[in-house]
Amino acid sequence: MEICKGLTKLQWKMIGHSMLIMLMTLIVGLGLWMFLLGGFEIWPGHIISFQLPGTAEGWARAHRGVPLNSLMLLGIAIILPQLSFSEIVEKRVAWIMILTCWANTIFYIASNFSNNRGLSFGANTFGPGDLAAFVALAQAFLFGLLSMVVFIMIARKAFILSDN
């Protein structure tokens, strides 16, 4: 099958992940709604009552932060082939950014289940460390560092190309 309008298979993969992450925006928006409502309204006036963990601010942060990861991935998918990286570097950059955006999405969600907002592995001013903090922070920390390298690589390449 021919790739539509010149997009590569790698770009389509990045776009697909971007859209799944954008779907997560709607899911965490549902989490925000249920947190604020204190349950789930199955039909008007009939609410199944429960309280999700976290805070309204935490769910709102997730609802704002997750789509930014989707847009970041979409932006990189658009520019990546223009940077003239080797095929192997391009694939590594793409996968680091896909995994970074998923790691950040997991961070936003898991931090709502953590006693310490997932900001540290151990105790901090918000509370003690726990499994949710580890889930939130471990992969976000790793891929956060890797994505910083990627952004330096992209910026460097962009400045080199701007001089041509």
C-alpha cells in the first residue's frame, strides 16, 4: 500500500501513537469529571457514588498535560524526516519520543494514585513514596532524560540546516 501524501511508515506510527495519547486525554477528562462528581452518572440524576484517588488539580493537570504530549509527538512526526538523520537515528529518535510521551501520560495518571504525587521515589512534602509513585516516576524520569538528548539533537540539526 502506498503511503498517503508522502508520509513514511514511521511518521504514521508516530501519528497513531499521538492519537492514542490524545484518546487518553479524553479518558483522564472522564477521570476529572468522576472525581469532581464523586462518581459516575449512569443517567440523569442517578449517580453511582465513589471517589477516585488524587485531587481535582491532579486530574486537571493530567487533562491538560496529556494532550501536550500528543501534540509534541505529532510535531516531531512532521519534522523528523526533514532533519536528514540516518535511518537508524531517525527510528531511535521516533521511538524515544513515542515512549517519552507514553511515559509522561502514565506519569500524569499514576501520580493521581500516589501519596506523594509521583514526584519522588521516597517521601516528600506531599507524602510517603509508594508503588504508584514508582510507576509514575521511573519511566518518566528515564525517558525525560532521553528526550532531552533528542531535543538537543533536533535543535542542533535544525541550526545546521538553517545555515545551508
